[in-house]
Amino acid sequence: MTVAFQSISSDPCYNYESLDRPWRANNESGDYICDEHFSWNGWYRLFYNGMDIQMSETCVSSYSCNTYINLWLSDPHPQIEDGVVIRELCGGSYWGGCCAYKLNPIRVKACPGNYYVYELVNPQLWCAGYCTDVNTISQAVSTVSPDIFTGSSITLNYDPCSNYNILDNQWRTLNYQNIGESLTDHDDTRVEWDGWYRLFINGSSAQMPEWCLPSMSCGGYSALYLGGSHPRLEDGVVTCEINGSRGGQCSRYRSNPIQVKACPGNYYVYKFTRPTLSIPAPVYCAVAFQSISSDPCYNYESLDRPWRANNESGDSICDDSFSWNGWYRLFYNGMDIRMSETCVSSYSCNTEINLWLSDPHPQIEDGVVIRELCGSYQWSGCCAYKLKPIRVKVCPGNYYVYELVNPQLWCAGYCTDVSTISQVVSTVSPDIITGSGITLNDDPCNNYNILDNDWRRTLRSWYMDESLTDHDDTRVEWDGWYRLFINGSSAQMPEWCFYYMSCGGFSSLYLGDSHPRLEDGVVTREIYGSRYDQCSRYRSDPIQVKACPANYYVYKFTRPSVSIQFLYIVQ
């Protein structure tokens, strides 16, 4: 009898994928890895840290092999002369015994060289996993993974910034794994890494993330991210730790460190290595590229809010009323201060629900980290509310930056800890109004900046039509004299208070006396602050005012008292 010829190249003994999964062994436990989540496609040869291993032929203890239902062959492995055979699969469970589940059979073949290949398929059973038997481990073998990225190598010189491979995989992005979508079987332990790599996403420059998010999977089962900050250009080649996440568990794994370098063309290169085999299907993650100069340690907004300290009280300031946008560095009257890491007494920090970090601040080598937020309340305890986590980073110079967001919780406020106040620092706020300077002479009537902000109007009240925004004149670097306009028309500060004044901020500043006359020249005027219906609730620093011949006023604004949030207003 004869059959149609099959090419030698189609023999599964020479056409398989290598699976080096030491965590599948029957002496391993402690995790729940589910094979129905992976994409199985064809024949596989099993390894244990580079050595041949076989599927188990005997009952496997429940919860072994780092899975819930243990899959093993209920019949012996074939002999070389048997060729491809069918073998039944049993699934053992804690409550149902060794063969609680009978699964679809798989094909198995014995190969020259004393190893086996298996045509593994999706078990179609909740949290089941193929088990291997450590008693069958044989001599170390050499194998080349078929899943190799060669990239395009540029060999201008030995500088990795000019001699790297291209790695452009859309599935490496953070949110590739959508809810309800099956995991794919990408696994960087199967890649034969060779030298340095530059990351791209759809042809656009990319980089590894320095943080972990609950949604991270990056196309695999475990997501790898940088355990610290990227280097600067002057740092040269540095060694960075690699952390691995799974599900919502950040830093669940620690992989082999890699080398990283910042390059003059505003990109990074990475010397990827084979990740630790003990991590289930790890993949290096990629995110859209952030300019090297976009490090939050050097791109933040300064928040000098002494009333946020945990020794302050008496007011009810609500952070859900403000517009939060990006990274912030916290100050206390010009000195660095940190968010509280311990429970804050209710009604401290001039708010109702006090927000504090339930985990310690990071170390410099940690880079950007995720930190959980607790909200304490008088009747419900220190962590009555669990809020969405925020990102935090420690910076050279021993200060921290926080990516603050709207807490989405009624009258909650971020709290700072006065015990963490450190040395006075010099910082320039990025929220600077420069205006247009007229330099005819030294008379402020001819040498002033233009201040034209519609949101400063007295009638712009959050009660009427809009939420409070995070305008705050303590963050403005005031410089000299200012003339006020509203939509291009001349304006002035009010000399009185309205109970509904907000003027685009939390507290409104108005003149504590009448404007001067032309013959008065430059005068000093008191500044009062209102909030809600409480006029003259605050007293700010006085300013200078002058009446000008062309029937307008100019004001020498200064930084208001930082003891409360203020805004100069116009009518």
C-alpha cells in the first residue's frame, strides 16, 4: 500500500514550537494559570529550564502545576515506531478526584533524540492547565525558538544609539488586552534576543512604561515594565530593573534586569534579554513615546497650599471642585512637603474627607509608581473610602511629584504631612502671565502688562453656570503693573463684594477701599477675599493702584497670601 508523500519538513518532530515552562511542573504550585486563555496552534516540545520534560502520565495532586484543574495523559507515551498517536486527557480537581474531567484527546509523537511533541489545543475548560512531570527531565538540549525578532540592524558603529534592531509590535501596547478578549500566546521567553532594540508602535517611536496599570497585559499573560526612570542623555548606558504585573497585581514578579540608553535623537534603546522563565508568558510592554524632556520631575505645576497640611482645619475645601491636569509638586510656604502616608484625622486639611496614601512613597529606583488612596471620615474610619490610585514619582533633589486627579468624591481633599517639610527650595511656577509690556517710560500708566481673562468677571459664578476651575493667582509670577480688560474692553477691580462672587476660582479678591483720583498718584490699597456669601472672610497682601489720565486704572499685583486660594477679580 502506498500513500501520498509527506515532506520531511512537515514532520512534527522537526516542526514544533518550544515551550519552556518550568511553572507547569507537578512540583510547582501557588498560582492559577489557565490554558484556555492562550492561543494554541500546532505542535509543541516541552522543556524545563532548557531540559526535555514530558507530560505527566499519572494523577497530579490538585492545585499543582500552577493551575486549578490539572491535565495529564491517561495512557502511556508512544514508542518511536508508533508514529503519531491519540492520547486521552484527564483533568483532576480537589473535589472530583484524579479524572474528574474527560477532555478531547490530543495527538502525541515520540521523536528521534528521545523527546516528544504534543499537538496541544485549547482545553475548553475553566482554568485547566497541561502538567509536566519532573521525574521525566532528561539531559539539557539546545533549541532555537522559532519566534525570533531579527529587526533591521544598523551597523554604523558600536554605539547602540546607531546599532539597534527595530521592534514594532502593536500588541505590546498597554491596553491591547481588552476586557472579554482571549489572551494571545505572545511570550518573550521564546524570543532569541540579539543586542539592542528600539521600540515603535505603528511606525511611531515608543518606549517602555515606567509604571503599572491594572489593565496592563501587552498581548501576553504577564506584562513587563521598567522598575525605575529612564536615564538621561548624560547617564550613558544604565542597568534598570524589570518588574512584571498580572491582572491588578503590580510588581508581582521581578525579571532579569536590562540595559537602557537615552539617545541624542530623542529616543531610547534597550538591550532586551530573555525574561525569567518562572514568569508566565511575560512580554515587554511599549507605550507611546514621551519626550525625554517630559519627565514629570521637570514638568510639573507648583502647588503651595499650606492649608492642605494635616495640622490645619476649620474650612471645607473640596478638591472635586477644581480642574486637575497633570503632575504637581507640593509646597508649604515655599518648602517641600509630601502627601500624608498615615491616617489623617477627620476635618483636617481644611476638607471633609481627608485623602492620604495607603502605601509608602517610592524610592528613586522605582520610577513612576501607582499608589492607592484612602479617604478618612469622622464616623467611618481611616480608610472609609477607597479611591482610584494616583501616580507618584521621587525626583533627584529629594522631592516628589504627584499626578493628581479629580477624586470624584464629595468634598474630599488631598492632605499633606507637616512632619515631611524639608529645606526651602526655589521654583518657578509654569503658570506665568507675561502680558504685553509697554516701555514708554517709568510711569506705570504707560508701562503695564495686559490682563484680559473673561473668567475674572464678578458675575462668572460657579453657582450660575459652571464648575470651579483651578485658577489660582498664588501660582502666577506677577511682574510689575497690570491694566485690566474684559474681552478687549477696559475693566477695573470691584470695591465691594457680592455673595455669589467666584470669578473663576475658589476665593475672590476685591479692593478694600475706593480707587484713587488722578491727583492721588500711586496709593496702597487693602485687599479682601470672599468665599460664598462670606465677604471680607480673608485679608490678603495689599497692592498699589494708580488712576491714569486716559480714564483707566493700573494695579501692581503681587502674590496673594498662600494661606487660602485667591483670585484678583474684575467687574
